[in-house]
Amino acid sequence: MDRLFYVVDGEGWATLAGSSYPIEKGHAVCVSANVEHNLTSSDDETLKLFTVYSPTQHPAGLEQTDKPESVMAAAGPAA
């Protein structure tokens, strides 16, 4: 599944296949299917973005505000 992330507000990092790139308001990040990725805020401020999936994956009306605890636990402690 391909993804497009658009940064609405804030600053942070897009990590794609192990390489990190700075992102900020107005940036778009395209992620091809099967590419490991993560977008994170660079400070304590919220990184606001929207995502477009192709094909769709989530049920209509789903709003994900935080990572599930299982994903956070697998990532280990923040550096």
C-alpha cells in the first residue's frame, strides 16, 4: 500500500528505510508500499499531518491520535 503524508503544522523527521529527513509545515512525504517508515515530531509540539492511502486500509471514521501501546513498547525507550 502506498502512502502520502502531508505536514499541516509542526516540524519533525521522516525516517524511510533507515534514513532520516527533516520535515516541516507544507512538506509532503511519499512512501512506497513495503518501505519501513516513521514520522516523528522534533520537539514537544504536536506534528499535525494527514495521510492518503492507496488502496484504503482503515475503516471509515477511524481517527488515530497516538501510536498503539504495543508499537511504542516494541520501539523501546525514547532517546
